[in-house]
Amino acid sequence: MNLINKLKIFNDPIYGFISIPNAFIYDLIEHPYFQRLRRISQMGLSYLVYPGANHTRFHHALGCMHLMQKAIETLRFKGVTISPEEENALYIAIILHDIGHGPFSHAMERSIVEDVNHEAISLLFMNQLNIEFNGKLNLAIQVFKGDYHRKFMLQLISSQLDMDRMDYLKRDSFYTGVAEGNVNSERLIQMMNVVDDVLVIEEKGIYSVEKFLLSRRLMYWQAYLHKTSLVAELILTKVLKRAKELTLKGIHLPCSEPLLFFMENKITLETFTPEILDLFSQLDDFDIIGALKSWQKHDDFILSALSKMIVNRDLLKIKLSGEKISLEELQSLKDRFAAQNNISSHDASYFIYRGKIKNQAYSKEAEPIRILKKDKTIEDVVEASDQLNLKSLSKLVTKYYLCYPKQLI
């Protein structure tokens, strides 16, 4: 294929035309590992709340790459030296930063591949691609792991103000219709600079940073931690846990081969071989939806009932509270439900459970967002801002939830 055919453009509803920077990035996008992201929804089961939220991880990765192109252009314009090799490494790292996500994003991390997070799997994919492409990802992997000496490069990929967050807030806001999440990514990028290899935001961009942090807080409450999205994801985690439990007892469940493999085997980071990675790369949302549709008719009461809940969007009730749910209240509900359905208290815990969610728009413990003031001094955004609410945005807010079947009301 000649080079001209590789310099394609995508039409994006948010940024307009997105161009592929070079032939190698095109080859990565064409790779089956990356194409799989077309079949992984960006917001998990949030489409059960916001019908428009059907966009994918593929979409998001391209958006992040586009923003990275803008950031590099801005920084070079301001005199920051970025070599062609570094530029390419930034494109590779940002486009592959989410490649390790499993079906429905976060639900998989707590059920199918236990204790292996998507960042670790992304790195496994990057190492595998590096072998296939004869070491062309070496620098990108260094940057992604934070091993590269130019700190600002990792900050562009993963920090409290990175291309990833800028794209997902804008994109998720667009597809859900939650207008509060819309951030001015263009303005934020224009305000970026680098001092001593560390990313800073020029002082006149401080209001855009404040708006960004506020948008992030609102998007978490209104979209990512929306109680219906939350309960749907919790039910999915429980379905997969139950399916795994039954499979390990020798009960055959109809599902795709890759999904069956992960249910029959406990996979840790140490046992994640290239062969297993290849099986993981064959998993996507459709494996899960297909399995749920089959499992609705299964003899097992728990598996069948929970699968029906997601397929038919007839979910558990979820109650949020500022107070921790007592064990007594939890046990009382379990006992009632167990008696009603002639099941054990252990089985009732698939339908009745408690937990907590946290929302912190800005963390003081993490790498700060640095503001470059006019006198060339650098301050944490919380100190530099005259907005009192910015201090409250760095406060950790915890809410407690209780999930239970509707018939127990």
C-alpha cells in the first residue's frame, strides 16, 4: 500500500476532521488489537441511562490522538523542543493508552480477569505490538511507564490535566447530552507550556482549568457515578462472578470460547502469556451481551434473574446515602429475600449488597496542575485560584449505596 492511502482522515462529530499523522500510526490503527476497540463501549452500560452513550473506546483514542497533535503544535510554537521520535512516541502512547480495556470497560477488572487492571493489560499489548513492529514502540513504552526523563510527556498522557481526560469529558458530555461536562479543550491546550520539562498552564488559562475541574466533578455525579449506571455495572460484575462460580463447579454455560477460557481459569498478571493476551483480544461487548441473552434461560435462578435484569433493563433498586448502611439492615433484607425465593443467605448476597463511591475532582496527593504566573513563579492551581470552590473540589466526597430487589420495598 502506498503512503498516500495511509494518510487518511476521520470525520469526528466533536473536532471535525482528524488526520492520521503518519503511516506507522495508520498501521497501529489497522491492527486487530486496536480495531477491537470499536466493539468496546466507552461508557460501559451508561447507555441504559443516556441512550446516546453508545460511543466506543476506538472513537475516544482517536480523539486523544487529535488533541495530542494540537498540544505538540502549541508547545513547539512556544519554543519547546520535541523531536520527531518523541512526537511519534507521544502519538503511540496516547492512542494505545486504553487498549487494555475489556468488555464494558471496568466491569471486567473485578470479575473475569481479577486483580489485573486495564493499564497493566495495555502495557502487555504495547509490548506485544513492539515485538511485531520490531521495536518501534520502545520510546512510547518508556514514556507510558514514566521512565522517560522528560516528565511533561507522561503528563500529556496521564495526569490531572491530560489529553485522555480532555477528550473523554468533552466526548462523554456530547454523547450523553450532559452539557455540564463540556470542557474547552482547545483553550486549555493553547494555555499549555513547559518549564524545566514539567507541564504548566499559563496564568490566563486558570479559569479554563477551574471550569475543567468543575465539569469533571459534575460528570462524575451525573454520568459516571449515576446510580442507574452504577447498579447496572454492579449487576454485570455479579453475573460474571456467578457464571465463573458455576463454571468452576463443572456446569457448562453457553458462551464464546474466549469468555469460557477466562471463566475456567484464574488469570493473574504473572500468567498473562502472549497466547492468553491473544484470547483476551478476542473479547468484546458482544461476547458479554450474547452470553447474557443465553443465560436468561438457564436453570440457575441467580444467573438467569441477573441476566434478565440487564437485558431487559429491569434493574435492582439502588439507594444512595451520606451514612454507611448498617450490617443489620443488610442482613434483614437478605433474610427476607432468601425466604421469599427459597434460597440461601449466600445466594441472596448476589441481589442485596452495599458499598461506597468516591468523587474527587482534584487530588492534592497526585501530581498537581501547575499554574505559571506572570512573574514566572509556579503555583498549584488550588493556591493560585481565587475561587473558593476549587478547595472544595479537592475534598473527597464519599457516598454509600445499598442495592436490593424492587419487590423488597
